[in-house]
Amino acid sequence: MKIIIPMAGRGSRLRPHTLTVPKPLVPVVGKPIVERLVEDLARSSKEKIEEIAFIIGDFGDFGEEAEKELLKVAENAGSKGKIYHQDKPLGTAHAIMCAKESLEGNVIVAFADTLFKADFSINTEHDGVIWVQKVADPSAYGVVQLDKNDVINNFVEKPKEFVSDLAIIGIYYFRDGEYLRSELQYVIDNEIKDKGEYQLTTALENMRQKGTKFRTGQVEEWLDCGNKDAVVFTNQRYLEYLTDRKTETLISEKSNIENSVVIEPVFLAEGVHLKNSVVGPHVSIGKNTHIHNSRIQNSVIQSDTLVQNALLKDTMLGNFVKYNGKAENISLGDYSEVKK
């Protein structure tokens, strides 16, 4: 089994946090979004994940460090990592084709924009599986229609009129990666565009018309990571999932809690120092961050940051931030400094 992860978008809605790292490397409960996604897929897969291919934008924004971190994500999953580049944002079909060398055998395509609570168990004998969820406003998504046997019989990209409320969430399984590659190549070679871009749904519809039977997988919860508030909420829900699963240690033995109260669920990485503070619930704090004389709730604070004399709620702070003052609901990127 191989996993293909297109992640070439700039993450503009999550700025300033995506000015220094691509959105999929922004942490949720101490790990990058893309690593959480890979873990969930690998946990559900009955087959070994042999390779994870990451498709990143070739804009020169993040450099070798981001690529090294992605390769580390693959290594942590026991897989070989490969990096591909998409030099222009020409649509989902084009993005996947940038990793055409990896499109062979059983393939999962997973867009690294969101996280999910779902069972990703796959019947590898199915031609394909497309994960969906019912949404209130289907016009913002690609959607599917089903026949009486629950096999997909139509794909519609961002319908202006209601045809279905089953939105495609961005996770796909293909039994035959080479066949997918040939259909994507056909779309590009013949300049078949929808809304100015080469769309994966165009290739899926061509495959369906030729006899491929796509079935749907359902997710329990679809967690967006598109902006600051969404990431904070996703962090909250993921803390609750991990507390229920009991699969990870959320409070490091190498954290230092001095005259402070921790209200779980909370994630404290190694080197975190709490002094005269109340932290939680639903707070994640990265490595070597110091929180002094503060009250923090429902927030994500990354590594090597100093927070003093603060009252923070629904907040997201980057790495190497220095914050001294009082505020609620703020968003500061890496290396910011605020004094009040």
C-alpha cells in the first residue's frame, strides 16, 4: 500500500502560522496535522504502508527543513518517504500526477487539509473507496450520488443546484494505481478542465463510466484545519479522542509543573515549564515553552515560547513567541513578541 499526500496549497487562511511552515506541518496535540493523518490511515490499514509520497508546492517558501520533517513523518510510520514538487497550482488531478512514479498497486490518496474521526479500514478487493460526509451546503464541495446498491453513479464538482449532500472529504482508495495514473494523464493530455483546473473528479467519472465501481466510506467527524479557530477546535477534539484511546502519553514526565494547576485534557511536551499558572482544559503546549503567572484555556501554543502574565483563551501562538500581557483570543506567528 502507498499513500499519496498532495499538500501544495499555501494555507493562506491560517496565516501568520503558515508564513514559516506549510499548513500540514502545523501541530495538533504536539504532532503535525499530516502526521496525525498518516497515523490514522496506517492504524486502520491491514496492509503495510510501504511508501508515503508528499506533493509540495515548488515556491521556495519552506526549504529543506520542511522536506526533512515530512520524510521523518514517513519514517515514524515505518515507511519510505518521497518528495514531489508541483510548480503550479493546476488542480487536484495535476497535483496527484506530480507523484506519478508512486501511482502503482494499492494506493490511498489523502489531501492533508483536514483530520477525521473515522474507521479507514479498507476492503482491498473493491475497485475504489471514497470517503464522504453529509454536509449542510453541498455547493462548496465535490459530491457523489449513489445507486440502489450504494455504488457511486455520479460525481458533481461544487453543484450550483442540489444533487446530493454527500461531500467528498479528500480521502480515496484505488485498487489499481496504474489505472488511476492513466486516467489522470488522459485528463491532462486532453486539456479537460473544470473551473479552470484539472480535477480528480473528472478522472473518477471517466473510470466510473468504464465500469469501475466506487463505494463510499463514512466518517464520524470531519475536522477542518483551515484557519486559527478551526485548528484550535480540532486540537480540542483530538485531545478528547486521544484521552479516550489512551494510546499516547499526553503529559510528558520531562515537563515541570511548579505551583500550577492542570485541568485535563491537556498536552504538555517535554521541557514545558508551568509556574504559578492554571492550564486547561483543551490546551496543547510544545517543547521548552514556559508559562508563568497565566491562565490558559482551549489554546495551541507551540515550542520555545514564553508566556507571562496572560489570560488566554481560544488562542494560537507559534514558535519562539514572547508574550507578556493580558488578552483573549489571539493568533501570533513564529518569532512574534508582544509586551503590555
